[in-house]
Amino acid sequence: MRLRSGLLWLSVVAASLPPLAAQPYVLTYHNDLYRTGQNLAETTLTTGNVNSSTFGKLFQAALDGVVDAQPLYVAGVAIPNQGTHNALIVATENDSLYALDADSGAQLWKVSLLPSGETPSDNRGCGQVTPQIGITSTPVIALESGTTVGVVFAVTMSKDSSGNYHQRLYKVNLATGKPLAAVAIVGKYAGAGDDSSGGYVNFDPAQYKERSGLLLLGGVVYLAWASHCDDQPYTGWVMGYNATTLAQASLINVTPNGAEGAIWGAGAGLAADANGYIYFLDANGTFDTTLNAQGFPNMGDYGNAFIKLSAAGGQLTVADYFTMYNTTAESDADEDLGSGGAMVLPNMTDAGGQERQLAIGAGKDGNIYLVNRENMGKFSPVNDSAIYQELDDALPGGIWSAPAYFHGRVYFGAVGGPIRAFQFNQALLASSPVSTTGTTFPYPGATPSISANGTANGILWAVENNTPAVLHAYAATNLAQELYNTSQAAGGRDQFGAGNKFMTPTIANGKVYVGTPNGVAAFGLLSQSEARRAAPR
């Protein structure tokens, strides 16, 4: 009963209080329900002490597989027979979940979420997640009110000895790693699209991977499904599971009478606003250009669209959407929105004194799309004039990542270019960036994270997917000012191995954590002896 109350408390608070409020924990993808990527309660790391003389690698923990999920952080967890620890929760593609001491890297517990006789899935002939598929998406943590007692939710993919594939949602005790419950992912939805029979499209676990970070909202854990490359048949699924019982609570298919429309978001979790609406960018797929009287696709197919879902009454429905005038051509060219993550923005006041509720996203076409959450713009075959604001060609190279937000600025890391900071003024985005990094980021660009103490000491962190990978830190107010990177110290002191395209930094309690192809690396302020090991080049 205590745990159930805690789940409800966490969900209600997360959905109703400002998601940008300062918080010491990282319990979900990109820190909050808006998916801003910012930790505004970082009091240790400053623009003055993050440099290669005083800051560097503290440890690197070797784990049993690729870490594609963002590491999560909870301070002060009581571990049975081991005392109280700051805990780092890390998932691997070997279907393992770890709790590490966040200050030393020591293993507190490890659990394999594989039933007897099963292995992680093979890569299904697609190199996007390879060589195996286990836990790809970022888990989510629920805590009881005012405590660090809680559970971890994670989605696994596996394969049995008969060659059958399975997707499961697990609930795991945060303190012990003991699995408390698990449920097989199933689904059918009325429609005649890909992989349909008897008037329903069917969820085939072999055809999907859970790429998007999990969303905990209103006592429900939401999952969103990507395909393996563009290997049909597949359609666009979002599912909700009761956080207490793991019973399926709701589901929707956004291309039920068509094909494709997977949900990638570069690993970004479904975003949610303070009113409980859910937002995401859907990938290339069928869009019905014939609209009903309300302006919605007449067959319910929303491929390549910025989508707003309502969960009212325990049912998932499309409440609103936007797609560009040339949406069909973009889908046909695989130039879709789905490669990027959506982000909800804090309310802003425009030049006329009107409060604006906005969300933002970008994809492969290099445009930034800023939508009014109260009226997103829907579809016109002529132009995009109904959208709140569109910045064409603002992100050359396109987006395969998620943005971050801090103090009136939004940050995008496009492929083959710098990270760009765009400034808001009276609820409109400047057409040109106010600052850029001196570093260009190869595929998939970069998903930045922010640390700050309120509005002070803002630092933007991003990982360069290279060999070796490089962690960068920039002054968030001026990206031209690089504070630190892991190549600066002599002797390779701070290097942490090869890159991994899904690296999203986690900043908490004076440390920065990065998932790697074989574990997790931690960075922070060095002791005097550690700093002397290698002076800056």
C-alpha cells in the first residue's frame, strides 16, 4: 500500500507541479516530463571549476553489455546489508539492470531480466541496435513520497530457444534489484493496416524495439515502439501500463489503417505537459491527406506528424497534431520528423501579453517546428501557415537527437554541425543561433544536457560520437566558450573508449555520467593527487 501511494504521489506531482523545478535526482529520461535535459539543482560544478586541471574521469565501470539507455540517479538509497548509497541505475543491452555506487562505481546489485532459457534478441538484421537488443530505452524510477524507497520500470526484448521474440515490462525493487512483477507486451487495435487480421492490427514483438525513454504519468507507464530499420510490417504503437498492477491500461495505434509510423525520438521519452497531455514526433508513414470535419486524418493515420495525445478517461486519443504541407513527400523520401525528440517548453508571454503554451521539435528536414499546444496547426496541402513558428533550414544536416532547454534558450545538435543555441524573445525563437560550439558533432549529432544552480553556472554537456568518444562542457550562455573536454588532459587521463551514438550525459550531485559500449564512465572534481596525474596539454 505504501508503494502504491508513492507511485500515485510521484505521478500526480510530476504532472501538476512545474517540471522545470530544481530537483536533485534524475529519475527519467532528460530529467523531467518536459524532457528539457536540465538539472537546476547542481551546486558543485561551476563554470570556474570545470576544467582539465580540476575536473576529470573518476572511474569507469565495466558492465555486461552496451549501455544505450541514459543512466539514472537517486541519492541516499538504503541498500540491505550495505548501508546507504547514492545509486546510479544503469541498463544494458544484455537485459541486465545494475545499481552502482554513484561515487565509486562499486556494484550494489545486478539483476538479469531474462527468463530461463532466453537470451537477448539478435539485432533482427538491422544495425541500429547491435549486436543484441535487450534494454534499449531509458527506464523510469518511481519513489514514495518524501523517501528514496521505490521501483524501477524497464522494458526488455529477448528470444527463446524456439526462436520466438518477447517484449516485457518489468518492475524492480530499487533497493534490492528484485523483480516484483513482469508482463508480456501484447496489443491489438482496430484497423486494416500492416500486419492486420480480423479487423485489427496486431503487435508482433519480433517487429519492434522500445526505443523511447519510458514515461510515468498519472500512475501509468507509457511505452512507444520503433521498428527494426524500416523493415515492414510495422505500425505506430503507444501503450500505457498501470504502474501498480502492470495491467495494460490503454493503447493507441497512430497508423492503424496504413503502414510504418514508428516512434524513435533518438531515445527521447514521450514528453508531457502540466495538463497531462503527451507529445511526440512520429516517423515516416501513412498520413491521410483527406481530413474529416474536425481537420483530423479521416482514417486515423498520422505518419510523420507532431502528435498530442490525451489520456483522459483511461483512453489514449489524438487530441491535436501538426504536419507539414509536404508530409507525404517527406515520408516517401525518409525525411521525416521521427528522428528527433519532442520537448515541451515552459509557458511564455508574447509581445501582446498573451501566455503561450508551446512545444518544439525537429527532424531530418533540418527545420525547427514550434507548435502552440492549444492549437498545433494540423495539415494544409498548400503551406504551413497555421503552425505557430517554423524556422526553415535552421539545422543543416538534420536532427537525429533531442534538444535541451535552459533559461530562455533551446539547444540543438545537428549531424555534422555544431550545437546551436537559439534564443526566445517574447515567445518567439530567433531565426539565427545566438551562439554555437566550435566543435562539430558527427552522426548522430548530439543530445545535450544542462547543469546549473538555478540560472547560475549553466553548463552544457554533450558527447561527441567518435573514436575515442569525447565528453565536452561549454558555458551554456556562450557555447563558443569550451570549459573542458576529455581529450585535453595529457596521457589519455580522461578518455573513456569508443563512441556510442545513444550517449546522453546525466549530471547529478557534482558528477557527470556517460553510458559507453561496455559500461559507464563517471566524471567529477579531482583530488589534488588525481589532478597531478596529468597536466593539461
